[in-house]
Amino acid sequence: MGVTWQDNDANPSEVTMTSAVVVGSGPNGLAAALTLAAAGVSVRVIEAAATPGGGTRSAELTLPGLLHDECSAFHPLAVDTPFSRAARLEEHGLEWCWPEIQYAHPLDGPEMGSGAAAWRSVADTAAGLGADGAAWQAVFGGLAERFDRISEDLFEPMLGVPHHPVDLALFGALSALPASLLARRWRGPRARALFAGVAAHGLRPFGTPMSSAIGVTLGAAAHRYGWPAARGGSQAIARAMVSALEAHGGVVETGRTVTSLAELGRPDIVMLDTAPAAASRIAAGRLPGRVDRALRRYRHGPAAFKVELAVAEGVPWRYEPARRAGTVHLGGSLEEITEAERMVHRGRMPERPYVLVGQQYLADPGRSHDGVHPVYAYAHVPSGWSGDATALVEAQIERFAPGFGERVLARHVRDVAGMSSYNANYVGGDIVTGANTPRQLVARPRAAVDPYWLGADLLYLCSAATPPGGGAHGMCGFNAAHSALRRLSRA
């Protein structure tokens, strides 16, 4: 079903001369700006960095000709959404591309050289899991079939009335479980590790309620949409958004940091694509006390320590399917990853951290140059951690790919402080803009029917700290903009 830009409650003639300022040009800020501009609003985006895009920026970080994604890499929750259908960014040059295998998980020890891999097909994935294949099919088969309907509810605030309550209930029953409990659906180490690798994207201890939620979501999305990369780097997403915005008359101003609403003039609408605490500072004195307190209480999660590598001939994974996988999860068995994540949440750095490796060039060969490939890796580390995890990251790769170190020609390191400097929304190095606690999974940044509105004038928060959260690029901004249009139409 098609989606139109204009909300049913908003009259285009009433918003034609309305003005808006969006602070921050991450994918959600740009989506908010584009949604407003397409509805007839005069929009200006202000970005502190020299280039727009937030987490969707790319650069030659190691060697000339090698294109690295600086943060966001694969986008399973951005392919088919209300925003993507409305924006039609393919008309502005955005092209998705897929690896042969969506993600893989190599093992060592008693399982030396083996592992598990997730294909687009649930059946193909199950076939590779032996005796656990039927259980994988039972968990993810129905979710993948229903994911279009499930995502319709996931992309909106959870406190609303669901469109598909039965499908959402199936999803919720699995998501509510601790990851360590859901993993018992599988008996063998390979299937358990495959689930552990994707569940760890939630950056939550596996024994806590709802720690399965992110793994269930991303696992189902892998079978429904795959885990695609943007051709030409994630920067292509921001580039397409800016192009579409400019086609509607919007403008983007870079290199300017906003510290107060007083700096913005008198726009009718203000959208803040910022972390909640930053929104509180920028809007100081303008917010109701309960809203301001909620923004300042908002919790952030563990950090990411990122290492970009230039690797001759690619990573020599012992587990062959990992050589064809866009994403490779490292950390060993379910038990090892459980312990590593537990330590990180207690503020301790494990010797063998969970590491995510991105091989986007397998989907997008143009990112490589002369047989040298850009390899993306980050480790989960404690929030605000000041150490150097470079050797730990590379040791985890070497563990599952002997000889890897001999192929590394160059590296670029971004530590926790560097992640925070790269993007102010990554508080303490938290790249998903908020801890995925049960409360914040259901109600972020605060419990409200309209969590985007900040309770004063037409002032909104549109970052990944709002529903549906990190990873669903553009939907937070899209939802916030439609909230503004509805409220504007009633003014």
C-alpha cells in the first residue's frame, strides 16, 4: 500500500508558508526535514559537522581508493518502511546491494573451523544447522512471513494501538524473553552462537528481560529483507536525502553548532536530531519540568571501539561461509559472548570482546582497490572506556582467521572518545543513542502517547532516542515530522 507525504489530519494549504529548523543532519534529522519540506514547509537543516549524514557517512580512512563506512554499515530496517516508500530515494541515486550470506558466526575450540550462517532464505539457513534447523525455522519462519505487518507496528510508538495485534503478540512473546532463555530453543553450539551473535546487537546482558528483542528483530529482518549495504557507501543514503530535500526547496547548513533555541530565529517548528540531554540543554527554560527531567534521566548504553582495516585479498576466515558474509560476528560460543557482554555492562573490559566485522565490499565491490579490501570492525566496550582495544579486536579476528594479521596494510582507529567526537549523539561512545533497557525499548525517551513532542510549542525530538530507535534509519524523523504536521493542522 502506498504512503503519501501529507498526513490525513494536515491540510497542505495550512502549512505552505510554515518554517522549520532541524538541528542535526543524521538520517533521522534529514528524514524529518524531507517529510516537512515535501508537505510544503520551508526547511533549514543545521549541522555541526563539515558534512551531513551523522552515522551515515563514509570516507577513505586507510588507503586511497578504499571506502569505509564510518558508523552505520548494513541497513535491514531501512529497505521497506513508510519513510523509504514515501521518500523514493532511489530516484536520487540510492541503490541497495546485498552480500550472498547476510551474517555468519565462526567457532573454534571443539567446533574448530565450523560455524553457522544466515541466508536470506530461512530454509537454507535451517538446512545448515542440522538437528537445530527445525527449531530455527519454527522461531524465524513465521516472523519472516509476518514481518511486513509486524514492522508496521514496530516502526511506531509502542504505547499506541497496534495495527496487527496477533502478529505483534507473536513477536512480543519471543522478544520479551532473556536472550539466554530463547537460545535454549536450540541444542547445538552452532545455532546458539548464530543467535547470540545477532542478539548482541542489542548491547544488553543476555540474562535480562527483552534482551532477545533486537536479535529477534534483526534475525527476522535478515530473512525478510536481508542486510543490505548502500552502493557507494552509507554516505549515499545521506546524499540521496539531501538531494531530495533540496528538490523540495530545503537547505542544509554545515559547520555550525547550535547551543540554544535563541540562535534559530523564530521558526514555527524546531526538530532536534540530538541526544535527549543535548535537547534539554538547547531548549533550556522552554520545557515542562516533567519532560526536562525525563530527557536528563535518559540512559545510554555501552560503547563501540572501531578499527578500520585495509586487508590484502580479504580476511582468510577458517569457516568458509564467513568469506561470503557481509557481517561476521566474533566472540565464540553463546557462553563466551554472554560473559563478555556481562563484563562490559559492569564496566570491565573483556580480553575476548564481542566483535562485529563488516565486509561491505562483498556486496559493493567498488569500495575495494587493486585487490585490497576495506574491512570494518568494532568491539563492544564499557561506556566511556578510555583504553585501546585495537590489539583485542585484531586478536579476535586472527583467532578465527589465522594469517589475517599478515594481510593488514593499514588501519584507522576511532576509540570511545573519538566516537563521541565524531557524533555528539554517541554519548559515552553509545552508537545506538540509548540503552535498550525494557523501559526504553517500550517508551523512549519518555512514556507518552506522542514521545516526539517535547511539550512546548512545536518543539520536537526526532533522533534515534525516539521510537522506533536506532537502526530504523529515517523512521524516527518521519514519525516526528508527521506529529508536527498533525499538531500544526489543529493549531
